[in-house]
Amino acid sequence: MRIHLIRTYHPHWGRHTGAHQFIHYLDPERFQIDDRVVAMGDDDFPIKASVVRLGIKYIVRRKGMRVYGLNDLLAEFAAGRQWWREEIDVLHYLEGEHSLQFLPSIVTTLGRLRPRPRIVATFHQPPELLDRLINIKNVQKVDRVIVLSPEQVSYFGQHLPADKVSMVLHGIDTDFFFPAIQSEAPRRFRCLSVGSWLRDYDAVLDVAHRLSSESDFEFQIVSNAVSGHEIPGNVSVQSGIDDDALRAMYQQADVLFLPVTSATANNTVLEGIACGLPVVTTDLASLRCYLPGQEAILIKENDPEHLAAALLKLYHNPELRTEMAEAARRRALDLSWVKVAHEHASVYIDLVARSNSRGRTDEARA
């Protein structure tokens, strides 16, 4: 089975991070993957005249695709050309918010001339952002939508039949991200926050300020999204670290402290639990889906007083931290890429089987 994957390149992701990781765990004897990586923006577009670029960009975005770039247009063109020249079984837009625009309509129109691929699109953003990022008419032309959270299921359920929406949870590399093998000597209680997108660093810094009188507490932030904030003395901030350094920070922390403004899947949560970290985060349906048990304390609306109380509870209860850490690692193993790849494979197989079944039915009618 031949899968053509279109995915957006995120320069801040490390080599062990990203939704595409599942392709490395698909059976190579069964699946042939064409992995087309698309840089954000317009730099690869061959026409350099700014006026022409602006005109083309206006045309390709006028139907509501706000982050669709000229590089995405090139990727769709290349995928369409490959489909026309050789058979593709499944065309998978791994980030539909960025790249799902023209090709589904073209494939549907020209599908009478040659076998068309089944089209899959995965969406990563929460519903309140999807409304501003996608054209739902484009989405209605795909064969299957993959989502990462229950809120997204409800959102797309308003526009698509239920059997066209599949929830496949995000995965994590549990071989690379793992708990520390040897414990450090006693030190300050470390609360680690990582990432930029949809993070609530106002809440993090508020809690750090509230706990500034607790001399055993320190807060570490790995992000480029806290500039302009007043940083309390018990907070350190850094960014641009590599995978190994990030893993070491997870392994040396006592708790993953991650208030967010919204979420579907969250790489930081998955990396943290894979490293055996208890989690204090926001009470959202999407996060409850990834953190369903004893591995996390979920706080409604990022109330700073309750967030601080949760951290103090963990600080004063090392046995609870140990229980939560063990539960976190178990949950991460349930979300390993091996298992997530199996779910993607099931979607592909189901779509192609349905397509072949319809083809045989059409032949019988003829």
C-alpha cells in the first residue's frame, strides 16, 4: 500500500518529536511511505517577484485558509503530479490546517480518468482555532478526518458523518523519553514548564511569585514565549536546547507544571509522562483523555491558588509523587508510537478496503 504524506516542518521540534513519528513504526513490507516535508511560508516558491507572490497568495487564501503558504501550494501540485503518474492508495495531509486546500477537489473531478487515492486529513488545533484556520467545505471532500481529542470529534461531527471521523491519540517515543535511571542527591523542588503554543505563562509566573517564600521551590521554563514578563527570582528561563538536554531536564524535574489556555494533544505532556513526571495542568476534556488516571492533578481555569496548592501537595507527599510518576510512565507506554502506528495503519487499511469494495460493486452493476 502506497501512502503519500504531506506534513509541515516545524523547526523547533526535535528529532524525536512530531506527529509524523508513527511512520517509522509502520510495517515496511506492507506500507510504502512518500514523506513530503513542507517548510512553512513561501521560500521554496520559484517565482520571486513580490507582486506576483502577493497576488497568488491572495488567491490561494481567499477561501479561508489563513496559514496556507505558497510552499503548501507546491506540495499539493507535486502530490497531484505523482498521483497522475503512478498509483497512490492514500493521500494523508498530516496537518490539515496548513495544507488541505485544492487537491481533494481536483482528485475528485479527475477520479473518473484514473483510480483516485483515499484522502485523510489530521487536525491538531482546538475547535476555537479551527474555525479561523480551515475551510470546512474542503474538509467535507476528504474520506477520513483524524482528530486528537474529544472536543475535535464534537466539532467535526457537526459537519461530517460519524464514520468519517476517527480519533487517534498522539504518541510518544518511549525509548528516547524515559525516567532517570539514577536519582539525584536531594535538592530544591523543581517545577518544569516547556513550550510556547497555548501555554499560560501568566499562571506559571503568578504561582512562582506566590511560592517565592518557599525556599525549596524552583521553576524552570523552556520557552521563547515569556519575553516581556516580569520574572520572579525563583524562575529560570531558557530556550533553544537540544533533545538530550530537554530529556535531562524532564528527568531532573519533580513535576511537570503546565497550565494551558487550550489543547488537543500536547507534546510536552507526553514527553513529561514518558520521563515519569507527575503533571499539574489544566482541567480540559482533551487533557483528561491523555491523562485519565493517577498521573495528573487537573485544575479548573488555571486558578493560581489551586495550582499552588497542588504543587505544595506534591512537595509534601513524596509517596504520592512516586505513585503518580509510575502511573505517568505506564500511561506513556499506552501511547507509544508502536501502538499509535497500528491505529493509523487500521485507518489506511479500512479506507482502501472500502474503496475496493465499492469498486467491485460498481463493476457488478456495470
